[in-house]
Amino acid sequence: MADNSIIIIGGGIAGLAAGVYGQMNGYKTRIFEMHSLPGGLCTSWQRKGFTIDGCIHWLVGTNPKSSSHVMWEELGALKDVEIVNHEEFMSFYDSDGKAFHLYNDIDRLEKHMLELSPVDVKVIKELCSVIRKVSALDMSPDSGPGSLKKTISMMTIYMKFGKMSVADFAAKLKDPFLKEAWQTFFDMPDFPMMGLIFTLGWMNQKDAGYPIGGSLAFSKSIEKRYKDLGGEILYNARVEKILVEDGQAAGIRLTDGQEFRADRVISAADGFNTIYKMLDGKFLEPELQEYYRKSEIFEPLVMVTLGVNRDLSDQPHTAIHSLKTPITIAGNEETYIQVKHYGYDPTLAPKGKSVVMSMFSSTYDYWKKLAEDPERYDAEKKQAALTVISTIEKIIPGFEKDVEMVDVATPLTTERYTGNWQGSFEGWRITTKNMNKSISGGLAHTLPGLKNFYMVGQWVEPGGGLPTAGMSGRNMIKRICKEDGKTFTTTRV
């Protein structure tokens, strides 16, 4: 290595983490970010005094006593930040108003479920027993659910639940109401039950709370840590091409024509754009091509956010309501609506007011076609907002008159600000088949025939999420240190 220099494409959490750990280990890093702010998808923006938060609902690693907290200390992400731990993960209401609360305290959840459905006692007790076992685990930054398979205590759990989806679990329940509730919590095809079990285990241990200040404040704290370590970040710097010389990555060229060189290049940017545009699709093999051709991404979202002149702190922070009459959002019929408010974070709205959000799965092509006619595109956004407002009005009487701010983000919004392929918000969708697996067993962290190039982030780690992104950057610098015969070191703040 000439000067231990590393160029990092993308200033999201994975890119920032790679930068932080690179600086800790004596590498000279520069991050090039297409937007004017850090964080990538982990961001927020303001409208009329209200803050729209596009990312954090809960964050694994918020308990200072847990080993998973160590990485956030290294990244400087949660120092002096107040953490909110909710009583329930979310609540479900059927069309008649009957409620099921997915409590984070497992003893309370077990009692609540047994009261709702005594006939499902065996299934309920088995589930809660498994969550307690998972809850007792303390995972360090160098471990994860995949490595836990090797432990004797976890082998039977993986044998039972490892290939089970949330829908499979819901089908085991006899009570129709409880079955309907569980089917809606993670209403994605083949979403693994183990993912929900681990989430509830972390929640039970108060290790998956919400950091006051939200997503952008979280990202800025890591940016500060990076800069304090001597790192450099260039904003409004969109990378057009990765420069390749003699079979190895040598630098980058920006859209404005500027070129920068380094010993290594790490892309923490969108995988499709990196492989097929920045590298012109030249460094591929059939297995990776098939992954991009056939594998499913997290469906893009339509996110309707409302600022209301009302204190909603007496309402469940996240509630799914079954609708007697379906609604249509972006061409899709919806039989449920999720109503989430941020009344627990006083930094996001003026005193006495609230931010309310509803999110819906959508399709990129639908909005891309609409965008050919800006008037139709804007009209569809307005209709989505009106539909959400009138629907919430039926749940919370008087809500409509209190709305002061309306913001609608579409898949094209996500694509415009982050470059994410098809506007996906978390890359490859996690399933029972790919949980805890990186693409092609790690193939896509590097590309065949291209030296000194690496990829990190959600496009090489199915499932997404902030801890996964942070760990991806951390592990890559650890790998580079090993390549250079250096001891990987970290410090905390």
C-alpha cells in the first residue's frame, strides 16, 4: 500500500462506519456522498416546524449493558442520548375495535395472549419460552444470529423455527383474532419467524429502544465521530465511475468530471448502480447476475406523514387497524392501515402537537410511470394523503381538522435522495432462505477480476437495518486489516 488511502462511496451508516473504523486503524479515508447530509436512508427532514423521520423506529443495541451496544460506543452514536423503551412493540385492532397488544415484556405478552386465546396455550407458551431463551443471549459485535446456531442452547430453536415464516406461525394459531393479528405484524412474503423472535428478545431486554432526536441526529453523531478521527467527507459529490487500472480499483470519477485516487475503493452505495453503472457491469459472474435478476427487494414505500395540532401521547405509538371498507393507495387495495405517532419524541414537533405517519408498500414502476406527467404524479400523492387523513378521522374523531402539515414520500423520493435501486428502503428482502447469509456466501463483498475493491451495506447483507449496516462497515475494515497484516483496533467514546 502506498499511503493506506481508502475512498468510500456513500455516506450512509455503512459508509460512515467503514470510515470511522478505517480512521481508527490508520487508514486515510475520504467519503463521497451524493446528498448534502450524512446518513443515506437514515435521515429526516422538516416541514412547517414538524420533522419527518424516514428511518428509526427502534434500534438494536440501546442498552448500555449489552454487548451489542459496544459498536455504537465505538461509532459515537448514542452518547448522552435519551432512549425510549415502549411497553408494546405494536398493537392490532380488528374492524370492531378488539385489541391485541404485542407487549415487549414477555411475561406480560404471554399472559395477554392466553387471556385472548386459552385454546392456543401450547403454541403461546412455546413461543414465549423461546423468546426468553433468545432474550438471555448477549451478542458481541463479532457475533450474530448465524454464529449462535452453533451453540447447544440454540440448536433446537433453529430446528423448530429456523425455516418458519411469520405466516407459518400464524397458521398454527386456532383463535381467528389472534391469527389475524400475527399475520399483519410482518406482512411480507416468507418473513422469518426468527427475525421477529430476536426482535422481541431484544425488546424484552430493553436493548431495542428509540433514541430521542431520531434518524438524522443519529447519523450526524457518527459523522462527528468520523470527522473527530480525522476523516474527510465530501457532500454533493455523486460518483459516476469507479476507475479501474490493471485489474484493480484505482479511484473514482464524479459526475462533474473530478477524479480522485486511492489504494482501495469501498462502495457503500446502491449495489445495482455500483455494479452495473459505476463499473459498467464488467465484473460479474452468473451467480451474482442471477441474484440481481431474481431475488426480491424490500418493497418500496409510500410514506404519508402528517403534522397535527393535537397531543396523541394517549394513543398507541404504533397501531395496525383492520378496515371494514378497504382503501386504495397508489393503485393497491389496502385492508389495514398502520397509524404511528412520535409523541414520545418532543424534538420532532412543537409542544402539544404530534407527527403521525402511515406507510404502505408500493411499486417503483407505478410511480415512475406517473412521473412522466408531473401533474398526475402530484395528484396521486395528494390523493394518498387525503385517503389517509379521512381514514384516520374514522379512528380518531376530529383528527382531520387538526392537520397542519402534509408530506408524501414515494419510491422516487427514496431514489432521488439515496440512489437506492427501485426506491427500495432496505435492499434485499429477508426471507427464511437468506436470513444471516451475505450474497453468494460473501461473493459480492468483492467482485471477480477486480482487486482492491469492496462492497458494504444492505446490498451485500440481506435484511437491512442499522446494526447490520454498521457491522458491515466494521467487518470490512477488519478484513482489510487482516489483508495488510495489521491488528484491528477500536476505541470508544
